[in-house]
Amino acid sequence: MPAIEGTVGQLYSKGYRAWMLTVLFAMNALNLADRQCMAAVSQAIKLDLRITDAQMGILQGFGFAIFYSLFGLAIARAAERFSRTRIIAASIGLFGVMVSLCSTAASFARLLLFRVGVGVGDAGFGPPVSSLIGDHYKVDRRAAAMTVIWLGGPLGAAGGATFGGWMAEHHSWRGAFLILGVVGLCVAAIAFLTLREPRRGMSDPVATTGKPPPTVEVLKFLLSKRSMRHFLVGCGLAAAAMQGIGQFFSQFMVRNYHIGSTEAGGLLALVGGIGMASGLSLGGFGVGRAGRSDKRWYAWAPGATLILAALFFAIGFDQPTPARAVALLIAAHIALFVYYTPTLAIAQNMVDASMRASSGFLVAAVIGLVGIGFGPTIVGILSDAYAAHSFTLGHYGTLCPKGLPPPGAAVSLVAACRDASATGLRYALMTTALVAVWAGVHYFLASRDVRADLEKVYVPRH
């Protein structure tokens, strides 16, 4: 993993910073591997535990996101005062334990409890990492450094989707979670033993001194900036589309094209891997470079690409063959992911070193509650509703309990339940994709004030 140029500070060599990025890259890969593994095995979980699409949406959405966001605030404030590297290591260790426990779940309630625990572990990654990058890299290099870390996402997403789909079809969805959990514990040990805590403000022209301001003051300062408010709304809506589509992509392929979990996982890996890697690279390196001449590119580029993504998704989900669908959905994912790293970088550049973890938390909380929380949950609810509407043989909930035909059902009923389930999910995903247009509008609105807002500095109250 190459070190990003433009760093300062004599205590840390290029080799150490390259290692730090490698470890953080691996952690992010593992986080995304878990989420995409969950997406890839979701149909197997649905059949094993006999749960509805709405319940699957809760497992992949609010069940993960609520505590992810709530604990994120406490972790962000702790990261302003204590060792961020230790917090990151402890969080990934908890993540490993809870992912392993998912393999033991025998009911919806128990799996929900363990996914909540996974969310708590995940919450300890984003804000402390954002703060670390702010100390290690200058303002015009932070988007590139964050992109290197977040490029672990495509690798993890592709690996998790492929591995999860193969395990679900050939062995057990439970074994997939057990293995991922053990890997998480190993990565936590490596982080604990090798990462070191830098001096705060090390890369700023003027180092920040004194205690970090109260949380309320940080939030007031950030939300007083009109562009930041639009960035937050935009990233939340974009994340809702991203998470909702990502978590149900594998089920969409299985239901609509009648393929196995292994093939669906492979297609999820292909679409997610290419889409994330290309979109994050364009957003981090491309927008970062364009932003050196005009900071409005941090808003212009996401605004345009989000609207383009919605168009590709709406067409892609309505294709008659998986090959045609995948081609359009890869383009859609590339456009969708452009917003991510510019938003993270803007959140860091809006504040000084004493507030970076809290600023990172605010973005993570919006992405968690709105994106991870609402995205999959809404897709699940819409899928059940659209399926019930398209079912023509009677009451869908009675004849197709949990969206599945009862054991021993007539062939005609089996086919009708299957077709309604496929249609419902397709229309749910197409509807969710339109949220990206709404998100894009907010990024364009943010462009009007972003340059002036970046010049505003925090003045402590006495």
C-alpha cells in the first residue's frame, strides 16, 4: 500500500504511514465483507429462519444502524481525548466477536441482537480513522488518503459477496459468519500491536491547543454552515439508495433471473467491486485534484453523478437478462459511489484538529441512521407491499406467508408466490434508486456556499 505524498511530521516515516493505511484498508475491507456477505446469504437466512423481506430489511438496516449511530457519538468524543488507535483496535475486536455469534442465531430476534452488536463494533472505525487521517495528511491530500482506505471496500465487498454466496450454496451461511469473525479478531490484534498514536494537529499549519469543544458546540458550528447542511442531507439520501440496493442486490438476481447463490454472489462481487473501486477513485483522486482549483467540485461532481446513477439503476433493474442488467448496474454503481470520499474530506476540512472525530461522527451518523437504517428497511417494506399488490390469486400474506409458498403448495401457487416476490423486489429497488436524484439536488445546493463555509473558523466561547 503506497504512502500518500504531502504528509508532515518527523516521527512517522513513509513506511509507517503506508503500513497504517494498509491496516486501515484491511479493516474497512472486513467491514464491507461482513455487510456484503450478509447480502449474499440473505436468501438462505430468509429460508432458514422463515422471515419476511421487511424483517430482512430491519436486520440489514435499522438493527445495524441505530446502535452504530448512537455508540458512534460516544466513540467520537472519546477519540477527541484518548488513543484513537486503541479505540479502533478494540472496536474491530468487538466486531469479530459479534460476527462470529451471528453463526449461532436460531431466530430473527437473536440474529437481530447480534447484528446490533456488529453495528456497535463498526461504529468505532469511521470517526477515529477520519481524525487520524486529518493529523497525518495535509488538507489537500486527505481525500486521496481516505480513498486509499475506502478502496478496501471493493475488495471486501467482492470477497464477502463471493465467499458468502459460495458458502450459502455449498456449506452453510453460518460458517461464513464464523470465519469472518475469526479474521476480524486477528486484524484487531495486528492493529493493537502495530499502530501508534500521532500528535493532534500534526499536519495543520497551526497546531490546535486546549481541550476539544463540547459536542453541542461542534454540532452548532457545523450546522451553522449552509453547505454542510446540504452535504449531510445529500450524503444521507445517497447512502439510503446505496445501502438499500446493495443489501438486496443478491436477492434480486436470485428471484428475477433464477440463478443460484454462488452465481448471484459472484455478480454482486463484480458489480460492487468495479462500481466501488471506480466510483471511490473518481471521487477521491479525481474530485480531489479538481477541487484544488475550485472547491465547488466537491459538490458538483457528486450532484451530477448521483442523478446519472438513478437513471442507470431505473433502466438496469428492468432488463430481461442478467448480462444486460449487470452492464447497466455496474455503470450505476460507479456513478453512485463518487459522492462518498469527497463528503468525508469536506467534513474534515470544515473543522480544525480538535473537532475532526466529532465531524466524522456527524457524517457517519447520518450515513448510518438515514442510509444504513432507512435504505434496506424501506426496500424490504416496499418489496412486501409491491409483491402483495402484484399477487392475483388472493391475499398475499395468507397464501404466501413470509413471501414463501407453504410446504406442499400447488405448482401454480408456488409460481405465483415466486413471481410476486420477484416483481415486488424489482419495483422496490427501482423506487429506491430515485432517491439518488433527491440527493444530487442537495449537492448542487451545497455548491453555492461551500467556498465561503470552508473559510469560517470556530471561535470558542469564553
